[in-house]
Amino acid sequence: MLSWYLGGFPAFVAYFSAAVLMVGVFGTIYSLVTPHHELRLIRKGCAAAIPAFLGALVGYVLPLTSAMRASINLTDFLIWSAIAAIVQVLAYLVARLVMPDLSKRITNNDISAGLLLGGIALTFGLINAAAMTP
């Protein structure tokens, strides 16, 4: 009886581990791609970088979970995870169109710039998640 309940456990471990790994990879790459390097700024106590980075992370995880539910296998999930990361980088570029000095303002601890970037990242993440749902 217990084996029936745990039959899906290997798939759970595979998808969960892959998702956690992808979030870590995304967070690292995203922080390196943006000129203001959120992780470095957060470590220095820059509050403006927090909503910007958390918005990007949540904006990434929303479609990641949609991809996890809709994927036919782990490879499919990883492909859609990469697409979700690309969309988040595009969200950052859109935010820079709206506020050209965005990275400088975040570096200077301008909370409004961090909130704008975080909000745009969340918006793109929600749209991306909906687009990944069959």
C-alpha cells in the first residue's frame, strides 16, 4: 500500500531538485546580467535591490511552476524553464526602457526603482505563466 503512495516520489524528487537548481542558476545569472548586480547590493544592505530581485525570482518561479505542471517530461520542463528565464531578462530590458537609469537608481538605493523593476518582473511572470498553461 505504501508503495502506491510513494510511486510518484522519484518524479517529485527529480522535478523539485531541478526546479530548485534552476532557481539558483537563474538568480545567479540574472544578478550577473543586470548592471547593478542585485545579490552584491543586497549583501551590502541596499534595500532597493530587494524588491527588484524578489520580483524577478517570483516572476521566474510563476512560469516555472506552470511549466512543471504542463511538461511532458523533465527535458521539456528544463526547456520551458530556460524560456522563463529569457522572459525575465526581457522584463528587465522593458523596465530599462521605462526608466533608462534604472540600474543606477537601484545602486543608489532608490526604492521606487526597485519596486518598479520588481512589479514589471512579476507582471511578465504572470503573463508568462498563463501562456505556458495548456
